Amino acid sequence: MSDWVIEARELAKVYRMGEVQVHALSGLSMVVRRGEVVSIMGPSGSGKSTLMNIIGCLDRPTSGDYILDGENVSKLKDDQLASIRNRKVGFVFQSFNLLPRATALTNVELPMRYSGMRSGRKERARAALQSVGLEDRITHRPSELSGGQQQRVAIARALVNDPAILLADEPTGNLDSKSGAEIMHLLLTLNQERGTTLLIVTHDSEVAAQSQRIIRIRDGMVEEK
């Protein structure tokens, strides 16, 4: 097994807007070690969101190679990419993205439903909620939970399939400072206890300072120090 869980080699992404070509990524290369905590930072328009979409298997590069957990996923078809995404990537979003009418338990079960798992879903979902300190909130719906608790449900959902990487997009962006600090502490604790590779997209320098390494993106490339 390779030390690298993420290998991006000369990634380029070109969007066509009428007759205009927009180069969102311009030969970007980067690697992330298994179990590492890395923050991705960059100004608006830097290509950071495009890179995250490729890393999260939501999109493919125009050219270049992306190897996720030892598998080159750059040229996979949509259904293959969706399967890899469900098994290998856990997402934590700024806006939580929970189903409003579903309980915490049902929300956490969703990735297992999508992967076709038939048995043991509730037990694994309960264990995931317990790991984020919400074992007493499994029957609560999002409207009955605080923002910090909703983000904990989202983290449990992201972890339930034991992904190769946890991709957190501005995970503290919608939280007050106390709740944000608690969520960062939880993410870093899960990294230490489970060895989960953690990628954090953030504009917050205080959040980025808690990671082991910061990758800065500008003009579609990794900014050289």
C-alpha cells in the first residue's frame, strides 16, 4: 500500500463558456500522505473549488492523473466515479446538507443505503453517532439540533463507510466560534484515533493553522513557497 492516499499529477481543467476557454487548473500537482491533516487555501477564482471537486470524485480533470487510494480515477465513467466517491470519500459541508425530515440515525445511514448495504446499517450508524458524542440524539431531526450538533451528524455520516479521505469544505463556516472550535477538536481527534486522512478547505487562518500542512492554490496551481 502506498504512503500517498492522494496523488495529483499535472491536473488541468478547462471549462468552455461559449467560445471562451477558462483554465481553472493549469498543471497542478500535489500529494497527501495517508493519515495526514492538510488545509487547502486560496483566493476566490484560484481553482480551489475545482480541485476539491476532482479530489472528491465529483468531476474529472481535462488532462492529468488523479490517483485516489492507489486507484487512477481520472478517466472513470460517471457511475464508476459515483461508486468510488461513495466508498472512498466522506464529505462534510459548511451547510451540513442533512435531510430535514429524517432523524440523525437515518441521515447517517444514507451512504450505506447508496452503497447497497442491507444489513447492519443501524448498528454502524449508531456507532458513528456515538463516536461524535451524539448517542443520545439519534432520534432527533435537524431542526431539533444545534448547528454544532448538526455538523456532528454530518461528520458521522461522512465516516460511516470508513472512507480513505474526509473532505471538509469550510466545516466551521456556519458555526459560532465555540461550536467551530469543538468541531475542529472533534475532526482532529478522529484523525488521531482512526487515522482518517483529513482535507480541509478553508478561508480561516486559525482553522488552517491546526493542520499539519497548508497547500495554497493560486491561478490553478500550487503556490510555491
